[in-house]
Amino acid sequence: MSHEPRPVPAGFSEQQLQLLFELISDGIWDWNANSGYVYRNPGWYAMLGYASHSLANSVLTWESVIHPEDYPRVMAHFEAYINQRNERYRVEYRCRCADGSYLWVEDSGHVIARNDDGSVARMLGAHRNIDAGKRLVAQLEQKTQSLETLVAERTRELSWVNQQLQRQLDENRELAERDTLTRIANRYRLEKTLREECERAQRFRQPLAVIAMDLDDFKPINDRYGHTRGDAALLRVVDTLRASLREQDLLARWGGDEFVMVLPHTALGEALEVAGRLRHLMAQVAPEGDCRLTMSYGVVQRQDAEDAQALLARADKALYRAKDCGKNAISE
């Protein structure tokens, strides 16, 4: 600890200077660079919790109280100023207090005299206590981060819940649009899809064909062998029909033993070929007892401006004509 007499800044008497420094609660420092002597007012010591004038009056005291993590940044800023690369000196950093804790200060200073070679002769500065503000900002940032973390967690939870709800919705929609026995499209999905395909065909002037199909003499199978075997027969038929589907086609159960195949981008001639392949495949399906499993087919192509209901009605009429032709037949 140094007991050297304190220098008096020019223009002030020692009594006036003492009164001025006593009135200032934050830290005031006066650096005589030529002698290395640094005066710090009682407010500077009080701010950091040290006894007044208990530390050496040198720059080493200042360097020793700077937080190690802040030290390189502070020194770089200080040197840039005294070497006239920066126009001002003002920097925030942490200073070590007497109890070992650290206090945030704002350090600002100004060179008031230089030597003939341009080096610093004298510099005055002040340390302002900004710890409360810094800690408040840190607390707010921590709360903000905690809130952001909480929001992120809740967002993830809500996203997961939404995914589960969407999955359940998709499953429910799938169930609502599928036939419970055969698992192919039901009448509701058929009508919706056919309506959409008619609108698309009209919009883009594309062909659209429909095949209405009905099992021949299916009722005797249920009457003779029971509905369980009748259902098994329907499932074999559906497996056979499904094998001829393209990716864009739709096979739907229209009624008990009635089915409809929707064929987008398909003209009448190609649809008739599809029906012919279906009849050939059905000939290879094993009979149910002594009852053969054959179908009749009504094949139509959508006409201009024809809606789904009218198209389906024409397909149904074509189907009945096939029935009248002796069954296991194709009619258009």
C-alpha cells in the first residue's frame, strides 16, 4: 500500500478537489502516465468494498481487479484509445470486490494531456456502478430464455398432439371411406371420387370411363351356404378385381354384390379391354361349392358436360343390358 501524497489536478486547490471527490459516489480516477501514479477517490473504494486508499496507487491495481474473462477485451479497447485508433474510451466490465464477488462497472475516460511524442501524459476517468442494470438484464434474459424453452417444449407437445390428432383423423377418414368387409372404397368415397374425376375430365378435356359390375346369381350362394361363405366369395372376387387396377383407378363396392371401377384418362375402347381382362380373370376364380363366380359388366365413357350421377346411371343401365344378354357379359 502506497502513502505517497496525492497530486492535485491543475485549477483546483487540494481542499476543493477533496470536496469534489467526496461528493462523487462512484469511482473517479486520475492517471499520471509519466509517473505511473493513479489517484482513486473514496467513492471508487466504497463502490468495490475496499477501505479508502487501501490499494496501491498504480495501474496494476486496476488491472488486478478486472475479471479475467473481460481483461483482454478491456485492454484492447484501452490501447486502441490511448494510441488514437478509437475516438473515445468507454467500456463495460466486471471488477473484483473486496469480498471476492464481481461488480459490473462502466469505465470511461479522456486524455487531457499528451507528451511531445504523442504519448499520454495524463488521463481522467470514472467508474460508474451499472451492476443492478446488468443483473436485471441478465435476469430478464434468463427469464426470456426460460420462457422460450417453455414455449418450445409446449410447441413440441402441441405438435405431437396435433400429429396424433391428424393421424386419428386420417384413420377415421379412411374408415369412413372404406367398405367394412372388403376394405375397398365404399359408396361414399365412390360418389366423391367420381364427382371429382368428372370435374377434372371436363376441365382438362380428358376421357373418363366407368365399369359397373354385378355378381351373377350371388343370392343362391348365401341361401345355400350361408353369409360367411358368401362373404368369403366376395373377398376372392375383390382380390381378383384389385389385381387389374392401375394406380389412378378406383375400385368401390356399390352395394351388396355390386362394384364400380372408375378409370381416369381412359377412353371407351380401353375400358372395354379392361372389362374383358376382368372377365377372363373371373373365369379362373374357384367356385363357391357348385356355384360359379361370374360377373356382368356395364362399360361407359363420360360424355361432355355429364355429371357423376348421370354417368353412373348410364353405367347401371349398361350393366342391366349385360344381365339381359345372359350374364357373364359385357355391354356398353
